[in-house]
Amino acid sequence: MPQEKQILVINCGSSSIKISLFSANKTSPLARLWEGHLKGIFSSTPSLETGIEQKKTTSLAPCNSYRDAILSILEHLEADHFSLSSICGVGHRVVHGGKQFTKSTLLTDSVLKELQAISSLAPLHNPPSLEGISTAKELFSDILPQIAVFDTAFHAQFPPYVALYPIPLELAERYQIKRYGFHGISHEYLWGKYAEAHPEKKKTGKVITLHLGSGCSLAAIRGGTSVDTTMGFTPLDGLMMSTRSGGIDPAIVAFLSEKEKKSPSEIIAILNHQSGLLGISGKTGNMQLLLSFVQSDERAKLAIDMFLHNLLKAAGAFITILGSIDAFIFSGGIGENSPLIRSSFLKALSWLDIFLDEPKNEQCTCLNFREMRMITTEASAIKAFVVATDENKAIAEEVKAYSLNLLL
């Protein structure tokens, strides 16, 4: 009997790696076989969570590189009786595709050179992806297709009046400065889940998707097309996030650079890693922990109030741009697991005749992959859903589309 073909997905983040293995053939939907999530890649105590429903956590030795981390995860995959020889394609999440890459792309040597050339557009995010690609190239035959799936691709069709910043056009064109938008793989997946459940809305539906985790962004989607999103030239723009400031007056960078005697790049590092929920609370960027402090800690309350205000301001703008909306769709670590954030947000918009189903909202945490639940009542004029986003499955679907000739 021929060996079952499989697709491997490598999703390198700034401090973690998620690797998934899917069974794949021409006639059946993808089926997730194995999942590994390495957290705290460069910390002194990294951990690896493996399994799909019954999860197991293993402490690991410190990792010196993404290559070492990926090899460690794959050792555990093989220890769970899966073979790398069954893999017919590999998918990689790449955060920034620049102007060049507006759809999923086969990773050839020339494509890799182009990706390396635009790494300066996302210095915190693209290098880990490139290291993951390099490691996979080392492990697998050149015949094996490896596909880059870009977080920016879903937003690539913005018209100029949405995409451009009001800076001299010559500078924008010279340095590829525009609003690229990010989290596109997740936003597109969330729309797909909504359209699958509401086929009558596939061409005309208007939704706002809320990807709320360590990084946060909203997208306004009409009929499956991204109309606008909160992130811009880099993932630092837009909403207040776990450790990122989100959008601020750009003059603050020059002001702090002068006052603190730091370079602009050092100030940007502060805005990326020491700001947001962490910077305001002074304690943590973890929303669940902040919510546990909120009754006794004024700074924790301030951080949460600011976070919600940012969400509401962005949602209000997107409702105006869309003209009306059918649904809000929450996802990400905060969106999926913080009933209080969801209820505070939706209650502030009750003037839109949104009626929250309190018990359903409270019970909606820790969803399984691909699960979707409605947390508003049937009478609600605008519905709200929570979806467990599945970026790795979306990436695997792209690999499958490229690899059909290799499948059983």
C-alpha cells in the first residue's frame, strides 16, 4: 500500500514556532495529524507543547537558533511515529511580502534572494521565516515544493487612496513605503469560516475581523476582499498591543531620541517591546493576568481601558467605511479567551442593536481548531462570532494547491 502523503507547515514567530503536520490527498480534506508549539525560543526555559486534543508539555534545553528549535521539534514529531519521508510539500508563513509578493509563491533561489532583499521592511519578523526556510531546504530534497504564504497578501489589493501615506510620493515609491497590513492569513481564514457558515453572504457580506493576541489588528472585509486594516507599513502600527504601542504621533520618536539620548532604532525597539499593555500597566503584556489585577491595580485598569478604546475607535471607523456590517468575528489569544473584553466591546456598541448572549459568551473559551461559535442572540442586528483561527491549516491548503501532482 502506498505511503500516505503529508504536508508540513513551519510558522516561525518572533519568540515561538508552530509546526503542524497534515495528511493530504487529492480527494479528501486536509486532516491535522500532529501539532507542536515551541514557546520562549531564546529564553532559558523553552517549552514544547505537542498533540492536538491531548496536549503534552515538555521542557527543552535553551535554543541558540531557529534551526536548532525546528530540529528539536521535528525530533519529537518523529518520536511520535511520523516520518519526514512522507512529506510532499512544506509551507512557510512569511510576514512581509513587500510589493513583489501578493500571493503564495514557490520558494525558488531567486525568490529567496528577493525575500532577503526586503527583510529590512520587517527586520523583527522576516529573518526567522528565512531561517525556517533555510532549515527546511537543508532537510528536504530540492524536488520537494516549499511554498511561502504571506501575511501581507490578503491586503495587497488596497487602492492607492487606502494604501498610501501622505508623504512625498517620490519617497514612498523609492523605498516601497505603503500600508501593507498584516495578519492577513488569519483575517482571510476568519472570513472563510464566516462565508462557509453563511453562503448567502459570500459575495456581499460585510464583516469586521478582530485578530487579538500578542499582536492585534482589525480588518474590514467586504465580500471576501480586505477593504482596510489597522496595521500599516510595519506590524507596529495600528492598535495598542501586548508590548507594541500601535499608532502614535511619529514626532514622539524624534522627541524621545533627543531627550533619552537614544538612536531612533532604540526608540522603535522600546515601542515594539516595552510599550502597549506592558508599558502602561508596568507589570505584564498578558491580558489574562491584567484582568486578574484590574480590581486592585489602577495601571492595569488604565491599560485595559486604553486597549478597549483603541478597539472601539478602529471599529467605528471601519463601520463607516463599510457603510454597515453583518458581523464581528473575534480570534487570537485575547479574542478567543477573554469574555470580558468581548462583552465590554460589544456592550459599548449596543446602540447598533447588538444583543450579547451572556452565557454563551462566558462559556466561549479554549475553542478547538476551526471551531466557530455565535455569542449574540438571534435577535441581534449584528452578529458576533468567536473563531479559533487556524493559520497553519490555511498555509497547508496553499501547499496542497501547489502539490496536487505529488498527492495520492
